Amino acid sequence: MISSELSERLKNPPTKSVNIVIKCNPEMMNFISMVMNGYDRITLPRTRHGKEGILDLLTSPDFVEDLYRILEDIKQNYDSTLEIIGELGDDWLVAVT
């Protein structure tokens, strides 16, 4: 599920964090945020567009694979509409716009 581009970037990991952008059912955003908060050392969820169901997930390069496993489980068992729409690496100019 990890794109080849992100996989290549992780071979030379960013020093700050990796920002994964997901789109989900807006009604599931609170649930997904709470699940992610339960893994407080893996990721920090941030709502980008609530009405559109877009969340940023800020994570350490060490936890990207774990985060993808969690997202895959949520997609299979709770929200089949969940999709990764962006992998911003540590590009903060893009991440905050």
C-alpha cells in the first residue's frame, strides 16, 4: 500500500515527520481521529477539511508502515471509503495550505 515514491523517500528519511493526507467519510472522522489518538506515539491527526472528510496524519518516518497497517484495518473493517490522497513527506509549505 505504500507508494514506491514514498518508499524511496523513506530510505533517506526526513528528519522531522511525514504527513499523510487521507479522505474518509466525514461521519467517520471523529472515530478515525480517536483511533489515531489511541496510538499517540504513531501519529497525530489534524482535520484539514471537515465537511470533505480530509485529515492530515503527522507521523515519524519510523512509524509509517505501522500507520499504513492501521489505515488498512480501518478501511477493511469500518470505512471502505477511506483513501490516501497525498503523501507530503516533510514539505510543510504544502502541509499547512
